[in-house]
Amino acid sequence: MSDLQLSCQCKTITGVVRAIKPGKGMRLVCYCSDCQTFAKHLAPAGGILNQYGGTQILQIAPSMIEILQGQQHLRCTRLTRKGLYRWHSACCDTPIANTVSRKIPFVGLAYEFISDDQDVDGLIGPVVGTNKVENSLPGLPDSEKFAGESRKIKLLAIAKIILWKLLGKSNPNPFYANDGRAVVKPQVLEV
């Protein structure tokens, strides 16, 4: 197992995912309208979404992530009061992660926060599934749709969350204080 180095685009925020290997998390591409809206909020001119409107994420347990520097530059945005916590950098608007709450041991780590000067595919493995391909832009190749895999991927994600909960992988958590509140007050967009 190796460590996966993390940084925002300007390298003000850095971090690490400890002891990663293929299969320890799940690498997916999400095409949901909320991920698309958030990407357009951060980068109206583009640059976050792939050519088909997807965002790549690595689903992992919170205890695997450590922010090494720049935590004071973390920002949190929610599209609605009850929406996901969407973490990004204040310095350069790099998406960092999505979380549900402190109670649920789940982090969708944004691919843009993974340093590109390492063998990312070797460390985390290939994309294993997609979410909400019906929201993708025209032209998404069938080979990238993972047809019929959506249900299997969702069940695997639920199984991982249950396992992480049982194993106490909620803590430490770089995004939430011990009392369960986000480490920074979320901005709610209400889009």
C-alpha cells in the first residue's frame, strides 16, 4: 500500500490519502446534475467536467484522508440546506471532496484534488462505474457507461459504508469537528 498525494491547483492546500491501493476505495464518474451544477459554480468557463459532463471521484473512508497544510483555506458549499457538503479551496476553487455528514463514513474525493505527479491509476485503479449516465452529454461511449453496473456499484458503496462504520473509519475526519459540525460554515446556494 502507498500514499496518494493531494493538492489544490495552486498547492496551498495539500494532503494525503494513507495506505491506498486499488479496491480500497471506488473510482467512479458521476454525471448527476448536482455535480454538474457545483462544477459550473466553481469554474463557469469549464475545466472540471469531462467532455461528457462527468466528474471523477474516489469514494473512500474519512479516516484515510489527512490535510497536511492549508486547512484554513477550505470552503464548503451546499446546493441546498439538505444537500451534500461540497468542499473546495478558497484559494483557487479546486474541488476537494463531497461528504454527507460526520455520521456517515463516506468521502467522495474529487479527482482534481489528486496530485497528477504520481501513478494515479496504479495507486487507485481504474474507473469501475458511473452514476446518472442519463445526464451525460451526447456521445458518451458505451464502454464508459458501465451499463447494468449501476445497481451493483450502489450496493458495493453501501456495503463499504457499513463496513467503514463498523470499523470506526469515521475518525479522524478532516471535514468535521468532534461535535459533528463542518470545520467551516457551509455557504448554501439554493440553486
